[in-house]
Amino acid sequence: MNKVLNNYLVFGFLKIVMNVVLVFICLGILLNLFEEIEFFKNLNVGYNLPFLMTAMFIPNLLIKFLPFVIFIAAMWYFVSIKSSKDLLTLKVFGFSNLKIILILGFTAFVFGVLVIFAVNPITSAMIKYYEQTKAQYSKDVDHLVSINKNGVWIKENIGDNLRIITAKKLVKSNLNDITIYEIDSNNKILKRIESSYADIKKNEWVLENAKIYNFASGEIVTFDEVDYVINSVYNIDKIGSLYKNLDTISFFELIKDYDVLRDKGYTKNILNEKLNEFFSLPFFLFLMVILASIFSVGSITKSQNLYYIFISIISCVVIYFLSQASLALGQTQRISLELAVWIPLIAIGLFCSIGVLQINEK
């Protein structure tokens, strides 16, 4: 009998989770589709591409809001079993409030694990395709940055000429073993600049031990005692913003290629932050089920239901801004980025540990 009741709880909860997921998908499509149409409106791409870009983008966005999806689904489910007297029936068969909450919480935890291992590889591939496709139609397509296993490649237009920059790797704010080619409109190489490294903190790049090969005059100029400076549209902040989106990297890739990503220029803190986001997701979902139970199981009358639903909405807003504030502290190095990920969960966990004990007494 317990197995039947457990299945009833789990599958009933998952059914509502899927319903809430569908609602979020519909809202996401409505909101994001207008943005994609606005982006492609002056391009001759037809109507299919904006819909395709929306379909590629929404699943990744849904994972970001998954804790709130689980929270709403849990609230919905707890209110429904109370209204239908199913909660009372479960108690007759020996199910306490705490046991019901833990069953649903563990279900949410397993759901989060499945999302990380089964869904995330698909969504990361989708968001990678999304960004690559959008880049092809970007107005800034004449200026491109690529960071891969072959090093750093940068293309930028300088007046009527083209500049191609290659470097072995990006370390902090330096490009190591850098070579710069300047090419005219007829694809003729005008100049090649070689340097041991370039400081790219600002748009004025400072090259150390630069050697310039001027193919037009046949001269070779060496800068051993002074630094050579060139102006670029890029600096370390702009380059970092072009590839810092780790949503394009799945959990498996992050684990497997951790050292490779470090060599590409990703900082250890950023990678560890993303890893901790993955690790914390199942626990976040578990705590959101407990939080939902505090706001729903604790209510008695319909008027209290409305009150708790209002409070729960406010709580979602507070949790969201708490997580953003915590990440902001981590990004400004007030606290570690790893700790910044876990602080909201610690705060929610402390609150839930008090509230769930009171619920179990009812």
C-alpha cells in the first residue's frame, strides 16, 4: 500500500511540474519571440529563424528558473491535495506531513540530478547553436573573436585595412606569443608584428619586445628597450564578455575539459562558480519544495491560502534578488564566487529547518 501511495504522490507531483513547465515555456516564447523578431526584422531571413532561435533559447532559460518552477508546482500540489481531502486520507494511512514533504523533496532532488546529466548537455548544445547563429547575423560581424584549442584569433577592421591577430593563449590580461597581420583591401599583407606578449587591459595594447616586418618597404624594426602600442576595438573586458557565457558548456564538458578551459582563458573562479551552480541545483529544488510546504500546508482556510500564496510570490522575488546580490558580492571579490552560490541555499535551509518542524506538528 505504501508503494502505491508513494507512486501516487510522486507521479501526481511530476504531472503538475510538467504543467508548470509548459506554462513557463509559453510565457518564454511570448516574451523572447518579440525580441528575436526585433533582431531579425531588417534581415531577409523569413519567419522560421526567429521561431527557431526562440526554441533554442527557451530550454536554457527554463533551467535557470527551475527552482521557481518547482516552488510553484509544489505550492499547487500541496493546495490541491488539501482541497480534495487527499492529505487527510494520506494521514489516515500513516503519512505525516514531514514524510509527504520529504518524498516530494527527494523527487525534486532526483529531478534536478536528471536535468544536470540528461537535459543540460542538450540545452548547452542548443544555446551554443543559438549564439553561433546570432553571431552570423550580428552587425558587428566584421569584428570577431575566437578562442579554441589552437589559441586566440581576433579579426577587426582598421579603416580600409584588415587586422588578423593570433596568440598562443590568453592569461589574465595578457596575450602570449602574439602575431598581428595587417592586410589591405586587395588581401595583400602590409605588415606583420610579433611580440612575446601584449597587455590588453585597455584599448591601447602594449606590446613587449615587438618586432615589426614592413613588407612594403622591406624594413624590420625591433622594439627592445621601449614598448610598442597599437589601438584596438578590443580590451580584456570586451574579449571576456564574448566567451564568458558558460551556458554553452555542459556539466560533462566542464568536468572533462576543466584544464583546457583554463588554458583558453577562463578563470578558475568562474569555472568553479559554474560547477557549484550545477552541484547546488538539486539541493535548491529540494529546499524549494520544503519552502512551498511551509506556505501551503500551514494554511487552514481559503483566505489563508490566498495570504500564503501572496507571501510566497514575495518570497520568490526576495530569493531571486538574494541570489543576484550574493553573486554580485562574489564578482566584486567581497566573498568567493563558490560561497556566493551557496549563501542563498544556506539562508533558505535555515528558514526551512524551523518552518518544517512546525508543519509536522499539525
